[in-house]
Amino acid sequence: MAKIEVRGYANKGMTKEFSKGQFNVFTLSEAQKDRQGNKVKVYYDVTDFNTGDAVPDGSYVSVEGYLSTRQHNGKTYLNIKATKVDIMPPKGQSDAAPPGDGGDDSFAF
């Protein structure tokens, strides 16, 4: 398996039960460009054994893990066994507090 890091949007998230506890599964879609410069979406099936809550649909996430593939009916499916999943702010938005966030900027003299 190859180590991989991808960022994209999560959907179809759910928590499943197995004999040793719970795990989360979701589909991650990532936009890429093909050789002709056309945008295409690449889909990954992500399995995360490390977190307790399912990833909300539409969340922008960063996933680190190990890539594997499987064949079914002549199609190749990309799978990631996640070692780390971070929910990120949506593209174009910062997670920093906006100016004038109500914090106390005064100094005691």
C-alpha cells in the first residue's frame, strides 16, 4: 500500500460497528486535471478506525492514510485506510478569528 494525503469533500458518511468497536466510512471526492487540462473528479472510499463520530456530509476534509485498489465488474475502486482525518474550513475561508472578534485588546498600565 502506498501512503497518500488528499483533500476533498466528504459525503455518504456513516459509523459502522464491528467486533472491536466502531469505525467510520465515507466517500471523498477530489477535483483533479487530466492530461488535456479538463477537470475530473476522483472518488475514494475512506475507512477511518481512529475517530468516534461520522464525518458530516459536505465537510472539506484532509485525509492521510494508505491507498489500495480493488476491482469489481471491470472497474477500479480507490480505497484509503485513514490514519488521520481532519475537518478543514471550506476552501476560501480561513479558520482564523475575524478582526474585531470581541477580544479584549486593552492593556493594563
